[in-house]
Amino acid sequence: MTVTLADVAARARVSPATVSRVLNGNYPVAASTRERVLRAVDDLDYVLNGPASSLAAATSDLVGILVNDIADPFFGIMAGAAQTAIGEGASGRAGGEKLAVVCNTGGSPERELTYLTLLQRQRAAAVVLTGGALEDPDHITAMAAKLGKLADAGTTIVLCGRPPVSGGAVTATLAFDNRGGGRRLAEHLISLGHRRIGYVAGPGERTTTRHRLEGHRAALEAARAADAAGGGPGAGSVPEDQDRLTVHGLYDRRSGYDAALELLRRDPGLTAIVAANDTVALGACAAVRDLGLRIPEDVSVAGFDDLPFSVDAVPALTTVRLPLYEAGVRAGRLAMGKEAPPPGGIATIGAELMARASTAPPRKG
């Protein structure tokens, strides 16, 4: 049932004229009254009637792209690629060109919901949500409800770099194989002879963090079992207490630096450190050097994502490549209906190991 301006007025205990004044911002209204009206708008999910008010179900020329941090190349690359794809082939005439707006949430679940509400009120033609999702039951419920309302209003919803969500609101999901990538990276280090491997993880409540860590630990579990079954020297040498060798932090350089120092304090015998992403890995590399250790002679360091600077790091960073640009382009095309959704609406995008000079066999002795 469509919520009307009169419904908002009744909820806020004001006149419809007062609601109109608050929403249009063309007349002074007391702060307490304005707050009541805006709260009622949010509670009722009231959508403003735009210029095409007679076409209540019509969408606008607006496309929203939600990112955690536009300054992070991981998100910047995907957002830029999606924006390019959204605009490609447009003639500039009515119905062709779309206005792609990047919404920077700063990782805040509240901001994520707020932006979706604003895009709903603007009757956005499409919304592209990038990066991992927050694993909080209340937020998941709120997101499902919000995405459902957007879809009901005719908005196309595409997830890029996110796991699938339940319900039928999402048109297409492009999910990165973070578990597989994490496993392949750990297997690479294990094949070099590493067993004492520290892990710098991202925020614990994020799906990307959990999936990459699960892949990493699955490889270590397999190596421990294989070592034990072999019965030779080094059998069972993979430490059982992996929590002690894992430090969580933000996806930034400072977290990588601090976490690497903490890991080497906990276990000075570590021969390798895996970082949550390439930016974190650069911080870890700096910490290793500041301790007077060499990379990879004393400690191997690896990252994830294969951001543009990774190959130019010294030594070049071993990492897992995610095709961020390609995924962004595909998300933009799906948002605009220029490409058919994958079978079942979900496509898993593979992760490729990029073995470079920052990893080598551990030093003997």
C-alpha cells in the first residue's frame, strides 16, 4: 500500500502543509517539528513524488553505486568501471543517459541503509552494491526489507563482490571466490615449505573477511593432516591454535603494520604473513622491515586483490588477483539491462594466484 503525505502528517502529528514544507525546505520549520516529520518519513518509508508524480511506478535516470571507501582502489576500480559501463552507448537524448552517483558509506551500516532510502525516494533506475556485506542479523533483515521495496518500485539491484542474499529482490549477484583465493594463497606458501604462517584479517563482521580466512584455514588444516599422515620430520608442524596467529583489523595500511608487529611478538618463529588485502600487506611489509627482517629471506608476505601497485612493490607482492575492473563493467551492464543475468541470478568470479618475489621458501635453520 502506497504511503501518502497525509499518512506522514498523521504519524508526525502535524498538518500535510508542514510535511511539505519540511520536505521541500522552502519554509522555516521548528527543529523539533522537522525531526518528527523526518522520523515519520523514515518509519513509513515515504517516497517523495517527483516531477513525474503521475507515473508512480516510474524510475528516474539516477543509478546509485554504493562503496565502503572510494579512496580504496578495491572500490574505486569497481565503481569507475561500473560507471563507465552504465554510460556506454548512451546517446545523450532522453531515456539514454544515466546519472551514476557513487555513495560512500564509510563501512557504516546506517549510512548504507540511508543511501538506499535516498535512492528509493529518487526512484533510482538501478543500484549497484559493491564489496562484502555486514554479518549482523538486524542489518541483514533491514537490508532485505529495503532491497525488496526498491525492487517493488522497479529498481534493478546488482551485487558486485558480495555474496548472494535471500529473497527475489536482487537481479544479479557477482560473487568473488574469496574462499578459493584464500585457500590457493595458503597452499602456495605451504608448497614452499611454510608452516608457521600469521594472518592479518579484516573486520570480523564482514563476509569478505570470513570467507578469505576460511579458505586460508582450510588449506592449513589439510596440510596439518597430510604432515601427520606422512609421519616424517615436520609432521603436525602446522600450529593448531590458529586464533593466536590471527589478528583482526581494518582494511588499511596502519592495521597491517600494527598486526604484523603483534604477530611477530606472539610468535617470532613465523616464516610468513598473509594479509587481508594488498594495502594491509604493504603495512605488514613495513613492519617486517622496521624489525630488521628481510622480505622474503626472513619472512614472506602476501596480500589479496592484486591492486595496481602490487606488482610495483619491492619486492613485487604475491597476491590473489580479483578481476575488479571486469566485474565492475559487468555489474554496470547488468544494472542497465545490457547483459542478461547469469543462470539463477548468481555468478562466481574466480580468483587467480599471482606468485611474485615477496614469497620464497623459508630459510633453513
